[in-house]
Amino acid sequence: MNELSELILNLKDNSILTLEAGRTYHVRQDDSFELTGYYCSNTAKQHENPNGLRRTAVYLKNKKNIVIDGNGATLLIHGKMTPLLFDRCENITVKNLVIDYACPTMAEATVLSNENGIVTLHINPEYLWRVENNELIWLGENGKDGEPYWTDSYTGNRRHVKYFDPVKRIYLDLGRDKFKAEKIEVLDNTTLRFTLENRDAVLPAGSVINTRNIIRDQTGALFQRCKNLRFESLRVKFMHGLGMVSQFCENVTYFNCDLTPAEGRTVASTADFFQFSGCKGKLTVENCVARGAHDDYINVHGTHLRIIEKNDADNSLLVRFIHNESWGFQAFEKGDELQFIKWDTLKPYADTTVVDYERINDTDIRLWLDRALPEIELEKDVVENATWTPDLYVRGCNFGPTAGRGILCTTRGEVIIENNRFENLWGPALLLEDDCNFWFESGYTKTIVFRNNLLIGCNYNPVCDGSPAIRYTPKVMKEDSDEFVHGRLVLSGNCFKFPREEKHLIWLEYLCEAEITDNVFDAPYSIYTKCVGAVNEKNNTVL
């Protein structure tokens, strides 16, 4: 096993590990912790990672009161890994550590010229590749067996292709079909010439092609059933599959962390940066900078499980994970409060408590409850774990260009998002949904305070009507529903700049109350409402 993982293996409770200042610790996927049974929300489908396989450099289980001080050292990944994995730990701090990949799984190539569909590309030397039968194959480094850790066709069904425009500082879809080549010529060890099948493909000189593997078989980190985690002054340059995932954790803090691409790259994560699934307590992201993702920066949610069977004799339910990228993990414990949610209105209609549970298989769980069951529309209604619903505080952060949204937040806890900068986001800076028919991400919110933030060019997505920078769109299926899903939005003291269209748009659906005050807009603004109660506007300024 590698030296860093050996150090981690020997850590005891109540200890401090200080790494050698400025050193690079090389960790290979075939020389690290290899674990199974770690199923992770919003990641791989069952056939893509059936055993919950995780390869990791820093593995802590059932540990307490530990500080890992990177001391400026770098954890350099070779292969595909989940660099940090903590399971049922308490009071853990990681600080002053750099995490990077020697050969990122998300390859990039700069367009040197495009002459009527004949495109000359420069590939950064850190990316490995070969051309076979007129096909570009991206490669991982060689493992102990002499074979690459991974191989992917440049337009295979597992690759997603975008390009980054460094002038406009936005990410745009290119698509596999538009990147297909009639002919590929190798000019030298970093330069290729593509004769595109689609000669009219928009691919300007200077743009940077991003191709990523869509399979989320590993993540930037996985923290499961932990309490009191703190990450301070981390420098994360690349994450594969998904970002830093906290799953059923209590109290997680990211402070003064830098999650931006390494020099010479335009992407730092293939998907979300901070994912919080089924957490509770306080989640804090403060004084952080994040830039260069193919998805969202922060996503906070629970998971709706569909009710398949009920047994009134013993007050039991059979519930099921439905979305094929969220399954297998422990979604309930004894004593958890459960709410029944109507499938077409997203309204809770009964409460109960879990007295026992049994994992039937990767998707099905049997729950025994403490009281008589209500009337249920089987195979449609869902349950939400109401105990694991956190507070969220996002302060003083800089969220730069991304191919996703800013903050997705569905939690009934306190939410305060203040003094942040959101710039050039593909979607809204703030998106509120809640659904039990698509992603199955729960649930409703009580009060969201979004104040004193700067929003610049948010929602440049060309297919979104009106391009709202703030969007409430819970997935209500009952067309004539007049029931509110979310509680109250306080939108105060924010500055909105550079709308994609002629005016700024705030889009609100199924919201009880909105307070929109003291905001500044550099163009006219409007508010779209559908099933919204009171909208209180005051002291907003249009420059």
C-alpha cells in the first residue's frame, strides 16, 4: 500500500497527522484502500457499480477527534478514485491539503483553428490518448498489469462533449455527433487535425473542448453517517464522477476552500462540487471559490422513496428507490420521523416514526412504523425522512463560470445564502425544485433567505424561457393544483447584472410568500408567478 494510506491506516482517535510540507504523495488505484458496499446518492447506476466499489487514499471508519494537516502537500491520484472516504466518524478536520489527478478523466483540447470544419487541436500533454481506426481514444495511465486504468472513445456513448469559450467565459454543448470526424490526422504528439463530418459545427478557434465520462463510478469524496466534519483551506483541482458528497452526515463545514481548475485546464469537476444528501444539523460553505464544473455547485436534498406495499396488520411499508442513480444506501434508522407525501401535489399528509427497518435488496426497504397507516396511493405516493433535513449557510463565496446551476436547495431547515458572487452560470443562481417523479430529490422548504449577493450573467442557457436567475419549479403533477409546496422566499439587497435576454426574470411557482426588497437591477425585471400567495415588492431599483 502507498505511504500516505499506510499513515492513515495507523491513525488512532485523538491524534494529529501532519504531512511533509510541500511533498507530493502519489496514490494509485491499484495500491490503495479497495472497499465495497459504499453506495452513493446521485452517482452510478446498478450495472455501472453493482458492489459499491470505492478505491480511496484516505479512509477513516469509526474514528473520532482526528486532524489531518496537509501542510501544503499534494495528494496526486493515478487512475480513478474517491480520494477521501469517511464512514461513521466524528470530529474530523482536514486542512491545507491539495488534491489533484495526474491524468484527469475529463480530457481537454484547445482549438487552434477551424477552417470550414477542418479543425486543428492542441492536447495538453497531461492527457493520454491514441488514434485507432480513425478514432481518438482517451486513456488512463497504465496500472500494474501494464494496461490503462481506463479507456474511452472520444465520441463513445459514455462521453459528453462541451466546449468552453474563454472570451465569453461560458460552457456550450457541442455534442458527440458534431464532434465526429471523417478523418483524424496525428500531426505531432500534442496536435491533431480533425476533418469533421459536420462541417458547420460551431467550434471557434481558442475554444477548449471538454469531454467527460458520464459514469459516476467514483466521486471527489464520500462522507457517510459522520458528525462534525470540517474542511479548511483545501485546494481541489479535479474530481471524477461527482464532487464532495456528504450522505446522512450531521454538521459539515467547508471554509476557505479553493475548488478551481489547475493551471492550463478549464474544468475541475465532472459534476456537482458540493453534494449534501439526507444530511442534518448545520451545513456551512464559507469563503470558498469554485469554478469549472459540468454541473451544479451546491445541491442539498433528501430522497423520496416510493411506497410499493402496505401491511396494516403490523404497520409496515415496503418502500423503493426509484431513480437509477440513487440506490443501495441506508436511508432510515430507528427513531427517524417519516412523512407521507402525495405524489401529484408534493404535500405531506401524515407523520409517523420508524421503529425498525430491513434492507431487502439494493432498492427495497421494509419499514415498521409506530402507528396505524393512512390511506396511501400505492406505487405513486412517497415517503421522506423528515429527521435528516439540514440548515444551510452559504456565505462569502465566489462561484465562477459553470455548465450547471449555482445552488439547488430543498430542505425545510433554515437557509441563508448571503454575500456571494455568482458569475456566468448555465442555469439559475438559485433553483428550488422538489419532486417524486423524476430525480426523486426531496423536499419542501420553509424560509429561504437570499441576500446581498451579486449575480452576473446567470442562466445563459439558450433553451430556458426568459433565463431566470432565481427559479422555483417544484414538479407538481396535478395540473389544477392550488396548494403551495414551498414556504417563504426573502430576496433582499441583491444586485442583478447582464441578463441573457432584455430583462431580468424571477420565476416563482407553488410558493406561499415572496418578499422582494431593496434589490438592484441593471435592466428591467419581471416576476412570473404560478400558484403563488403574497408577493411583496419594495424599494427595488432599476438602473
